[in-house]
Amino acid sequence: MDNTPAPGGRVPRRRVLVTGASGGIGSAVAHAFAELGDRVAVHCNSAREKANAVRAELRGDGHVVVEGDIATGSTTVVQATVDALGGIDVLVNNAAVVTPAHPVSTDFADWQQAWRTTFEVNVLGTAAITHQVAARMVEQGIGGRIVNVGSRGAFRGEPEHPAYGASKAALHSMGQSLAVSLAKHRIAVSTVAPGFVRTDRVEDRLAGDGGRAIAQQSPFERVALPSEVAAAVVYLASREALWASGTILDLNGASYLRT
């Protein structure tokens, strides 16, 4: 898994599972690993057509699409990846949901539903996938990498989407706990925490005066590109990044600085 060159200088192809890879950051991450020669399992919940399109665009061969709702904690996503790729060397926990805005003034029933829906996917479902993949990596005995896609919102707060901010804080904490417990198996666990990223999901928020205000949160006066997040994920999944295990890497263009 550590990309040590084999005899003759050939680097082994890693087996990479990217959840939520039918678009946005996940698609960019899938492309970045494929560019390195790795084989990628492109996960989707139900957007099979979009996932197939991403897979078809990936460089190289041996890529697959795996479908399943991670909120159910089902083993099908991980098992399908193992069946297709022969194992898993890298897991990128990118799948997440953002519910409609639910500030504290929201109706109680809607407030409760927003929290349940968000945590079922962003925390409980991701934890289930991670448990299954970690067990497989331990069984393989060759180490591994787990990279979580968190959020700036875990630190600065999300007043309109508090469940999302809280779920990402939980994801950050889970990553640090697992970084300690899995180190003995040579499995490194780390997290990236992006700010705004230009994806289809937020394109409407980046238009007009509202979009300009969001861009101006950063002194670079723009938001991130998915490829910039993908570059950080690829680094944290690399052999050289073992010592970054446990880190939470801010990727917000200096739009939020924490101490």
C-alpha cells in the first residue's frame, strides 16, 4: 500500500474507495487517484448514471462503480469494492448530506429531522464504512490510508446548518481517535477541512452579491476548486504523509484562521 516500487521500478496500483464520488469533490478525488495510476471504486448512493460518467472519464483501467446508501450501515459498498478491486488500500470518506437550513428558530419537528438525516450519513454511515474498511486493511496486513473530508464549519460554526457543522466536528474527532488506534497496523488517518468549494451543490450560493461576499471571506477573493481539495487528499494518502496521521488540514484560503 505504501507505493514502494516493486522490482523494475514499477509502483503498485493502489485500490481506492471514494464515497460520494459521482460529482463535486468526490469526482475530483477519483480523477486525482486515477491520474496516479491507481484503481478507483466510484461510490454513489443512487446517481448511477453520473457515477458511470465519472468512471468512464477516469484515466487508466480497472475502475468500478459501487452503489449503496451508507446511512444504512450496509456492508454492500465495501464488499462490492473488495470483490471488484481485490482489497482496499485507501478510503476517502467524502459522502455527506446538507439538509435545508435549520437555525434554532426552525420548527421542532424539522429541527429533529435535520439532525437525524445529517448524522445518519455524515457520522453514523461514515463510521460504519470506516469500521468495515479498517477491518479489511488490518486483515490485509499491509497498512493503509483513510482520509476524511471534513469542513471549516466544524470550527467556525454553521448557524444556518448547525447539524452539518456538528457532524463534521464529530468526523474530525473520529479521525483523530482512529489515527491513534490504527497506527499499530500502519494505517494513517487524517482529515481535510475545506471552506467553500465551487461545486454544483453550492453554485447557486456563489452567484451575485452573495457569492461575492463568500469569495471575499478569503484574502484571495475566491473559493476553492475541487481539484485543490483533491490534491490535499492525494498527499495525505501518500506514503510520505504517514507522519501527518491525526492531522486536520485546513483548506480555506485563509478565510478562517484557528489557533
